[in-house]
Amino acid sequence: MLARSDIASRLDAVRARIAAAEARFGRAPGSVQLLAVSKVQPAELIRAAHQHGQRAFGESYVQEACDKQALLGERALDWHFIGRIQRNKTKTIAAHFDWVHGLGDPRHAERLGAHRLTVSDEPLRCCLQVNLSGEASKAGVEPHALPELLAHCARIEGLRIEGLMTLPAPAEDIAAQRRPFAVLRALRDRLATPEQPLATLSMGMSDDLEAAVAEGATMVRIGTAVFGPRPRHP
Ligand SMILES: *Cc1c(COP(=O)(O)O)cnc(C)c1O
């Protein structure tokens, strides 16, 4: 586990990588937001990152996230749920997070929206997860089913669909890394409307950040590069 003092310099390095990628690929400065993925990392390191100007944090395990929110004060930070959604956790997710990135099931969407209405006037901001690797085990909706899921979710009160998210299988070189990100952006461009611009493309992690920025990512989800190697999830 890293010391608190390491976090500032690692955050600076990740911010520099994002800025360099924006410049290299003709993206506007500041157009790519950093989501610091703090799953399995202790509240101390989240606090250190927050003190160094980081506001948005990504968590994958509901109970662990709630425990850390209790220590840190939920409202000071923006909490993004990026893990696999389980039906019996939808109530807690709707109450304790600002964003959900892995939405791929219409029943989960309905439950999240209904619960959200009971706890907040602010809609839960969601990205629909698209499975671009064709693996049945992977979460997310297949591209052919995306238009129907989007139309369904757009009608659910309590949710606001902000855009699309994907989590591709690791690839070796930047050309291969860019391919699924280009597909996600093309899907977005095809489905976006003035009422539903799908402005957010949540894509890119520590090892493929540059490829994602090249293809139009607006939010990169970075864990290891900010917080170091993850301890095993208990
Ligand atoms: C863990 C995780 C990340 C961060 O991965 P790193 O390789 O550590 O940057 C990003 N997105 C999702 C959905 C994750 O589960």
C-alpha cells in the first residue's frame, strides 16, 4: 500500500499524462475528466487525493464504499459506482452514489430509478455499459441491443443517461487498444440526439488511457496509476 505522501505526485503524473494525450490527439485542454478508482484502497489515501484536488472517486464494492463514505463524509466527494450491479444492492447504490457506470440491465435501471426518487431530487447519473468483446461473461449490453436499452432507460424517472461506458479486454499496443474505444464512440455518435447527447464516454484505465483519449474519452477511470497496486479484495 502507498503512503499518503505518494498520492500527490502520482496524481500529478496522471494529470500530466491526460494533458499530454489531449495535446497529442487534438483534444481540448481539460476535456478529459479523471475518475480516481479507489476500490480496495483505504479511506486515508482517498483523503490524501481529495486534499490534492481530486473530487471524483470510483468504487466497485457497495459495502466497502459505504464504509469509506461514512469515514470521509459522503457529500464532500463525488462517488461513482463502477462495479457489477447486483439486484439486492440497487437501493443502496441509488442512495449512496452520484453516478453509476455499469448499467446494462433494464430491470436494474428501473429499480435504481425508483429508489432514487425516494431519496433525492437529483437524478442518478448513468452510463450504459456496452460489451464490445463479445464475451458472454462480460457485463454490459451487446451493441445491437443498445438502442432499445437506451430508449427504455431514457423514460425512467430518477435516472439521467449521460453516455456510454466500456471495459475492453486488455490489448498490447495502442492501435489494438483504440479499436473498441472507436466502436463505442461511433455507437454514441449514431445514437446521440439533441435531447439525449450522450456526452460522456467513460473509457480508459491505467494501461490504455492514451488510446481512450485518442478516441474521445471524456472520463478515464484510473486506479493503479493513482493509488498503486491494489490489495486483494477481501
Ligand atoms: C478497477 C477498475 C478500473 C481501474 O483499473 P486500473 O487498471 O487500476 O486503472 C477502471 N474501471 C473499472 C470498471 C474497474 O473495475
